Amino acid sequence: MTSIDRSRRQLLVAVPSALAAAAVAHGARPRAQGANRTDDSGAAAAPSSFLDRRSPVITGRCIASSSSPLATQVGFRVLAGGGNACDAAVAMAGMMGVVEPMFSGLGGDTMILAWSAKDRKAYGLNGSGMAPSGASLDRIPPGPFMPETGPMSVTIPGAVDGWCALHERFGSKPLASLWEPAVAAARDGFPVGESIAGIWNMVGPMLPRILSPQLLPLLMPGGKAPVPGQLIRFTRLADTLERVSRGGREAFYAGPVAKAIGDTLSAGGVPTSAEDVARQRAQWVDPISVRFRGRDVLQLPPNSQGVVALQALGILDGFDLAAMPPAERMHREIEALRIAFAFAIDEVGEPTDAMMEKVRRTLSPEGLAEARARITDRALPLGRAVGGNAGDTTYMCAIDAEGNIVSLMSSISGAFGSGLEAGDTGIILNNRAAQFSVKRGSPNALAPGKRPRHTILPGLATRDGQPEFVMGCIGANNHPQGILQSMVSVLDLGMNPQQAMDAPRFRVIMTNDEVQLDAGIPQDVQRDLAAMGHRIGDPRADHGAAAFKGAAQMVRIHRGEAGVGPCLESGVDHRLDGVALGW
């Protein structure tokens, strides 16, 4: 493993520390579990502690939500100006690529769940990128992992094609108008948010060893990371954003931008042709689902690891979690996730017919019952030496007055991706290829034209054929864990979406079987979990990952049962700078 790769691993661990530190700076505190209990229809009991906590955002018809107030404002204005949910989501995605540059951007990937109110149907869109034609395990330095920076860590960016495919099918406003705020923010400057500044500052000392020479002065102006409120400009990115907003997909996957991507990777030892870039295409896919508490929870099929969230929730649907003491409930959640992660690590990658048959079997009632039977009163040793996905993302969602919904995630994978800029475009290239396996014969082994097992998994859940929950959680392997814990918090523990977002969480680390717990989880629960055989991480240890359990968002759609609604009830995690806005 090179010194740069060691720095990358340290960086990926440090990012969660920065997020946790930012949460503390926000004055975050855990919510009381079980407060504001609801019945199965979502009708809330009379609140008794609303004055000492953040309330959910409740609106009548529309909502835009993201982890950045600047991006949420863009989505809100699109909805207020007559745009639909697709327009709002695409506009926010462009903005997030500017204001959260370590997480998202034109050089990354996207995965999307979209609900069409007209069709009464959910659509899946896989905008993950393929390995270039020059990618080969023979070029990878010896070691247990893929390189985590540089040209060998890059897949062809899929985000722009995904956003354009979504916009072409469901959009109503010109892309140029939707991305005008992102272009302006990149060219004229935007004030850096507190959490984002905290992350930037935390990883700052490592950036000189990771970033290419042309990116370093751009991302470390004056040799320092930005402070909260500092104005940052990305003029080269502004030019590219404007070019793509006017020319659409072809302005990115052909011409100067595509040439810059291919030349940058080829110069670094990974031959990448213009055809490699041009053939990148998002795929419309049928979502996969599982039942949980009378709902159909939807996810994207492989190469997304959405199957982790689905298998774990399907396992838990057979337990009466609400009747269990906290430690027993958490034990079953942890075990369900371990079983589901193990399946994904061993079986999920670029989808094949055989792989999809295994997924269908795993999510069938029989498969879920078999997995459920493996859970006892003792912890299962299911760690994996490799394969526990890392990386960070951005999540956003939008609902319009017609009932259309977009649940969207985008990512350049690790903080500041590969550390490479594509030519002089301002595009930070992803390091998603680091998620491939170097084990020959693995379903997730690196190969030309192949997509890696992917962390990002936007969520959607329906009840009686109508959407009820829109959700997502960012942060390394927290994606499925955050979705699972949010659903349990709302449907088993009776929390509202904001309480569920802010509730203390755990995180399972598959590479060493460790369970990391938020400090808000009582000591007696921690002791009980340890007595069941769980290896509890020390939250005081300086390993970063113990501090951050993901940043989530959730919207619950109330349709008027038991006197609640119709309305939209939204929660945004205190662990980032996010906000939801609507009317």
C-alpha cells in the first residue's frame, strides 16, 4: 500500500470525526426515544417535549430537502416557480456539486428512485460509472485493496448522464435555467457551511499528499482550508457547468470535457479512450423491494448495495421490536445488518442473471426466514477482511404538488474523490474504482466496462400502493444502517421524522466486527450488548469512525388518516447543515 493510499484511509476515517465535531458545534443532543409515539397510520400523540428539541418541518403540498441550505433554497425556488420534483432534484444536484465539493460533483455517480404520480409507479435509475477499457488488475500494485487515489481509482463519471436521463424523461424546465444558480455560485462564490468547513479543515493536512498540483491551490486557498462563511469560487467548474447546462449530455460525454477525462486517466497509466467516456449510459431499472411493517420498502438492484437495507429490514419484520428492551432490539438490528452486509460483500457487484436470482432468493419469505433463524442471543462473527464499502455522498429529495417524488443520491466516493481534476475543467474525478475487489473471481473484481458494488442507495417506501416515506442516509457504510434505524425509529418506536434523524445510532463495522455506538445510547444498553458478545468500540478512541453514524433525511407523506394531513412531515439530520423547505 502506498503512502498516498495510507493517507486516503486516514482521510476516510477522519471525515466522520469532522462531521461529529460539527454536530457538537451545532449543540446537537439526542432526542428522547419513544416521544411523540404514533399509531400505524402515523397519527401523533400529543407532544410533551416539543419545546426542548427541533421540530419536523410540516408543509402542505411541496418539499425540497438536502444537507445544504443553499441547495435546498434552489430546489424550493424551482418548485415555487412551477417546476416539478424532477426539476427541483436536478437543480439541487447541480448546486450540491459546488457547495459540497468533497462529496459530490460532475465527476461522480448518481442513483435515483423516482415516483410518477401519473403512472402510479416507481422508477429506478442507475447512474453509476464503468471502469475504463484500460482498467486491469494486472496494473494494480500488490496488496489487499484497490488504490484509493489517482487514475487507477477512477471510474467514468455517471452522474451527469443520470441527471440528464432523469430530466429528459420527467423534467419540465430547461437544464440551463435549473443550473443557473449553481453556475453563479461557482463563478461568484458561495459561503462555506459550518459542517462542510469542519470536514475541509479536518482533511486539510492530508490534501497536499492527495490532490493534484492544479487542485491543491483551488481547494486550499492560501494553503488553508476555508473557515465557516468564507467565500469560495470555482471559476473553471463554473465554465464547465455552463457548457453542460446548455449542451446537455453531449457537452459532457463528447468534445473537450470528455477529452479532458480520457487524457487525464491515460496520462496516469490507465488508457481511456473517447469511446470509453461516450459509451457511459445510465440504466433505467426496476426497483427491488421487501415488506416491513405493512410497507413496501424500495431500493435499486445491484450493483447498488440496497439489498443490504432490504434484507436486514425483511429479517426484522419477523420480530416484535417495539416490545423488546433496547439492548435486545439493537442486538437484532445489528445481527440483521451483519447478515445482510455479508451477503452483499460476497455476492453483489455488476449484476448478472445468476446474481439477481440469488438476490431474489435472499429477499423471498423463505430466504428471509432462513436468515432470521440464524439470529440467536449471541453475536455472530461475520466480519470480512475486505469489502466493507467506504466513501461519502450527498442526498436530496423533492416532492411536488402533483405528488411526483425524486429520491436522489450523488457521490464522488471518498472525500475529494481521486484527488484529480479532469484537465482544466474544474471537475474533481471520483475514486469509485477503489470499491472494486482485487480478488480474482470475486463478483466485484475490477474489469474493463464493469461497475463496482456501490454504496449509494436512495430510499422510498409505499403503503397500499402510495408513497409514504422518502429517505436516505449518507456516510460510508452508514447508508443502509441509517435507513434501517430510521424506519425502526418511526414505525416501531413511534418517533416523528425529525426525532428519528436525530436519535442516537449505532454503526456496524464489517471489517473487524466492531459495533460503534453514539454517546447518547445509555451505558446499561452498551453493557448488555457487550454481554451478548458484541465488540463495542471505544467512542473516546481517536479513530474517527466511532463518532459519525451517518447523516439522514426523511419525509413522511400523511394522507389524512386519523386527522393528520394531508401534509408532508420532514426531518433533516443535525449532523450536517441541512434543511427542508416547502409550502
